[in-house]
Amino acid sequence: MKRNMSDLDRIIRVVVAALFGYLYFGGIVTGTLGIVLVVLGVVFLFTSVISFCPLYTIFKISTFNK
């Protein structure tokens, strides 16, 4: 997997994942929407750690500048 995410992109994803976690575990968003947010948060964290987003590959997008 070739890196296709910039550092700023990774930071934004971590912040959004933390926000989703806060909304769910704080009881602000519950039910199906809460579970969807948690799953998205986990995906955002995982893609941030590996610096690769599969959707970027499909749409031929890269925020990473060498």
C-alpha cells in the first residue's frame, strides 16, 4: 500500500474519530446512528494509522505530497 494521505488529512481524521467517540460514549448520539458513528470513527483511526485510504485509490485521489 502506497501512502496517499497527508499529515493534515490524518490529523483531521483522528479529531473527527475522537468527536464521534465522544458523541457516542457521552450518550449524545445513541441507537443506530451512534453505532454507525463508532464504526466510521474506527475506520478513520485505522486509515490514519496506516496513512492509506482505499476510497482515495478508487477515485484516484491523493492528499500526500512527496
